[in-house]
Amino acid sequence: MELSLTLRFRPPELSFFNRNHRYLFTSPLKRQLPTVAPLKYNLKRTVFVITAKINTEKAVHIEGVSEELNLIASQNLDFAPVRRRVRSAFTEVQQNLDHCLFKHAPSGIRTEEWYEKNSKGLEIFCKSWMPKPGVRIKGALFFCHGYGDTCTFFFEGVARYIAAAGYGVYALDHPGFGLSEGLHGYVPSFDALVDNVIKIYTKIKGRPEVRRLPHFILGQSMGGAVTLKVHLREPREWDGVILVAPMCKILRVWLPGEIFLQRLSASATIFHSVSGKIAEDVVPPAAVLKVFTLLSKVMPKAKLFPHQDLSELAIRDPRKRKMAVYNVIGYSDQTRLKTGLELLKATNEIEKRLDEVSSPLLILHGLADKVTDPSVSQFLYKKASSMDKTLKLYKGGYHCILEGEPDDRIHTVLGDIISWLDARC
């Protein structure tokens, strides 16, 4: 049964959007969400107490794998060589998971893995999935993953399904994530992520097999923010934009640790890690942002806030929720200070430019998503200037609609993406 709600552009105004945006915009994490316990900051006299982790290893226990593999997964993943070894050790285990993306993945797909040097001299992991020989390639789809994620786990199955439909699929791991070089979970510049995507994907678009074909870009969660900034930077370079549960507009204050700025009293600011309501006119005081900005210059890599496991909120299917732990090179530690501030800066910039989104646009979002707010996707749909835009909302769907839903829903979402691509090729 089709459970999605599809909206196509109907000018001039849709009553569907005439409702208060009451939900809170949250970070795009799949497996976890940093949180911070209530803290009081006196703007005249502020004392910050920071606990630094110096342990080089963390204990990991994954059911169903050997003690040797658990020891491998417990290594410090700060640097790419270790992450690559861990991924190599778990590749076979991941491919044998009882998940529809792996168990029923189309056969005959041609894959290639390689590294590109970016402008910073970092090795960036890239991968392609091509249709089996004899299948005509209709277009090319380029993927941007979310915060803490990698293109080598669940997206491996997603890519195979799309490739089997006649598309060349290309993906990379952002610097500091997955198999790419860079300090794990560290985003010193969000614009650098965007530059990285543009330069590497521009090079790939020049490959003979896809040079003269339509080019589409797909972003999930934080990758949606990356994708939007890529499109805004080069609006004529893409034949279509696909966003899955995107982080594209902030309806509340987001800072490292999923901070919610509730209210200012005369002498203190209280931050709460909650998921309640906030008026859109509540903004962070300049003094507080100035302190965090100053701290980020002194200790940008500091893991400042504890995190919360988001698997129950992000993944609807209990069986698939248990499989998230097999994403062994995902970043699931505390959010680094500079990273959080860069996400805030990026989404603030995107929020001001939503009306400049002009590409053919497909937005997909679960209506029960508690990680990124579906009303934000509705707002983007309303504001985007594109004359070819489609919004698909999935009743009961959580954040991970491509990998964490019941099998029939996952196939529905994949089918919706492929049908949209087919109509534009």
C-alpha cells in the first residue's frame, strides 16, 4: 500500500503550509545526537569546565561477532588508516547482514573504489556503482552523506538498487568521515566540504561514461545541507537535486551538543537538550555566540558535549536498529566544538537563500522524523523558486527512510527516487 503523500508545485499558495512551525530543528545524525545537560552561563563571569578524553581506545561490544573483531572495532578511529583497517575487517560481516539492502541487492553491479587528493592534500575516498554490462546508462547520481556517516555502509545497498535501474552512482566520504583522511568528526570549515564535493564531482562528471548524461545530486540529512550549498554555488551545473530528510533550515538555535537556547534571564543563559517548542523569534545572544566562537579558536577539536544514542528515533524497524552498530567507522562520539559552530553557520546561510533553490527538486521526508523536522522540508518546498518541485512525505516514517524502515517502505522510497529520475532522463 502506498503510504506516501506527494505534493507537486501548485501556485500561488498551499494551505498545507499555513501552520505554525512548532517543531525544533535538530542535527542530522543517524546513530547518535550530542546532548548537553542544563548548564548556567553567567555572561559577566563564565567558567567552562571541559573534560578531555585521553583514552586511545573505547570498549565496543557487537553481538554476533568474534572477540577479535570487537577488539578491532574498539580502536581509536581518529585517523583514516585505522578506519580503513576496521572497515576492511567488517566488510564481509556487513554484506551478510539480514537487511533488504544487502540480502536482496541486485547482482552484476560493477563497483570501483579509489582515492582523490583534494585541495588540502587529503585523500578522499570515492566509490562508483555502475549497471551491469549491457544496461544503458540513463544518467549519473552523486551522493552526499550525513554527519558521522560513510558511503560504505547502508548506502552501499541503496546505490546498487539505483545502479540496477540504469544509473551510474558516485559517492565520496567527506574529509574527516568514513575512509577519507582528516580528524574523525572534525569539520573545520563547512564551505570546505562544499568545495571538496564540487571539485571531485566536477572531475568525475568528465568521465567518458557519464560526460554527456544528465547529472543529479542527492544529499541525506547533513548531506542535504552540503547539497543545497553546492547547488547554490553552481545552480546551472545540475539537472536535479534530491534531498532526503535534509538539514536545510533552523527553526531554533543549534549549537554543539544539540543545544536549545530556551530563555535569557537577567544574569544567566540556560541551555537545554530537549525537543520541545520554540518561537522563531528566539535567537542566540551575541555574547554567547562570541564565547563559543572564541573557544573554537582555542580548542576547535574539543569534544565538548556528551551525546545521545538516536537509533530509536532515527530507525523505525527494531531489527534494522540493531544493525546500526555494524557501521563501525561511523562517528558516534561527542561533537567537536568547531564542527557544531560550522553547522550552525552553514544552516543559517542556507535558511536565508531557500528562495534561490531553482533546480528540479525532489524532497523526501518521514512525517514521524524526530531528528530533522519534516516541517522544514515543507518550508523549503514552499520557498524554493523551482518550477519543477516535488515533496513526498511518508506517514509514520522516521529519519532513516532509505535504510531504517520496514522493507516495503524502503522499496517505496527507492522506487520514488528512481521514478523521479526516469521522468527527467
